[in-house]
Amino acid sequence: MSEQPAPRPSQPPPHPSDDGRRHLRADCARCVGLCCVAPAFARSADFAVDKPAGQPCRNLGADFRCGIHTELRQRGFPGCTVFDCFGAGQQVAQVTYAGQDWRTAPQRAGEMFGVFTVMRHLHELLWYLTEALTLAPDAPLVTELAAAREQTGALTAGTPTELLALDVVDLRQRVNGLLLRASEQARAGNGRPGPDRRGADLIGADLRNADLRAASLRGAYLIGADLRHADLRGADLIGADLRGADLRGADLRGAIFLIQSQLDAARGDRTTRLSASLAQPAHWGTLPLTPVRRGHPGRDRRARPASGRR
């Protein structure tokens, strides 16, 4: 039996101040709890229990809502609070599967979870490509970025079979080359780029008052790093692991490819300076800061942010 494409409801028009990324923001009310079922997670500082892939979290209700959503951090699930599907959940639920869910169509559950994983990659790439176009790259790169965004966007409309057949690794590598060029051009815009700490192990590092303007911190491990009053303006933070990093007084205005979930994983306060497109997490200033020391046995990379190393 041939696979019939699902109807394609139109996406809401982008908000003028949202850079065309409104549909790339998670809307849990239009999802079916995919992020609470599809991924696996291991018992750790981020998750209170082990959960295999494809098994619903014990906190997921019959209405596809989290039963402890307002107490996730207090109940040992901070990892859930920093996960961002970039709108892939509602895309899969409402567009790819036209309103079906894994409970009423259990024969498609495994396929749906696989599609969700692929869709999240595509939406994440669309998020970064859209931001890259705002960095004022030169004309040739603008053309390449726009084409990549259009092509990636077209892939999100594919059938489950088409989506599962995608070579996501190859696509990410090709897009990352464009994002890297956009970053390099932007960071060189006001003189030479800052220090190159791409992929650096800076777990628990003392970076107080550090001048990291226009630095490359792509994929850097900054778990528990002390970044108080550091200057990170214009720094490339794509894929940087900021779990537990102390950002009090840090200046992150204009930071490149910094996303909300990275801030949600860090610690800061009202003196942390951010770009207007980002919000100070509600938990900042309410939880104790626990420094991570060099060589600490808790150097846990299992829950690496999905954007990963770049």
C-alpha cells in the first residue's frame, strides 16, 4: 500500500520581530508528548530515573502533558527543562501525521519517534540558518544560506519514509560549513576575531572577567565554568555546553547562535546582559550555585545538548 502524504496545514505567519522563526518555537499544546517518549535518558544529575527510547516518561499524563511540569527541577528532572525541539513536535504531530498520535496509532509509534528525531535536526538547522542570515554575511554567502534554508525547509514537508531516508549527518556537515563561514565573517566585522576555543575543555574553568569578545566557543565544554563578568559579546556559542555555568554579570549581547535552552541550563541573575531575543530564565537567582572543579568525577557528558560539537 503506497504511503499517502498527509494534508499540509499552513503555518502561522511569522511575527515581525521573530526573524521568521515563530514556527520553530515549541508549542507543546499542539504536540503529543513526543519529547517525553522518543528519547532515552540515563539517571544522572539531569534526570531522576532511567528511561529507554520509545517508552513514555512516568510523568507523562493521558493528555500528553507533563504531570510535574512546574516542579521539574525540584523533582530531579532539570534536563527536561532545557530540551528544545525547535517546533519539531508540532510539525510531526500536526503536519507529518495530520493529527495522529502514537497512542491511537501504536503500529506507527516507532516510525513516529524516528521521524521526530529527524525533524528536530531539520528544525534546529533552520533556526541557525535563519539567524545566520541576520549576521550580514557577504552577498555570495547570503545566496548559499538562503538556498540551504529553502532546501531544508522543503525537507520538513516530506513523508515519513522520505524523512527517515535522509542522511542527517551529511546535511548537518554541509549546513555547518555555511554557519561557520557566517560566524567568521560576523566575528571579523569589527576587527580580527577573538580567541579560538572551539571544542575546548573548559569544565570548571575560572574565566571571571575574561575578554571573550568575538571568540569561537563552538562546542566548548563550559560545564560549571565561572564566567562572572566575562565579556562574551559577539562570541560564537553554537553547541557550547553551559550546564551550571555561572553567568552572573556576564555580557552576552550579540552572542552568535546562543539559544534559550543553553541559558536555561546555566545560572545567572539580573546583571547578566542578553540580546533582546533571549529571556532570563525564571530559575536564575533561585537555585544555589555549585562550582564544578577541574578533574571532578562529575564531568558528565552523557546529556550533551543536541546541537553537539560543531
